[in-house]
Amino acid sequence: MGRTIAQALIEEGKEEGLKEGLYQGMQQMIIETLELRFEIAPVDIIEAINDVMNVNTLRMIQRYAIQSGSIKGFEEKMKAITL
């Protein structure tokens, strides 16, 4: 038996909600990493991180947050991938 249009829309909404939750969780993890490592996460960097809606890009940004020697170095690497 097939799905109704309403069921399909509900399912699609659930999937979008899960994706958004995943992005928000990853974004928050990156921001917390920056705060722990550098004791600061400038507002412009937080906004840029929150604009990223791609799992692979967020993973790369997380790696940069862990590997960068300074917040400035992190910012430069992040700008290179988000432009």
C-alpha cells in the first residue's frame, strides 16, 4: 500500500529536522572546541560556522579547530573553505 501525500510530507519534515539537528550539534561541538582550545570564539566565526550546512565541511572545520595553533590560524583555514 502506498503512502499518502501527507505521510510523505511528514516523513520529509522529519528527515529535514534530523539533518538540522545534526548540523546544529556539529556546529556547537566546533564552537565548544574553539572555546576550550583558545578560550574564545569570536562572534563572526560563530556566525560563519552556524551558516555551514554541509556535514563534510563541518567535519573539516572541526579538524581545523583541533589542529590549528591559534584562533587566527583557524580563521584563515576556515575562510579558505567557506568562500
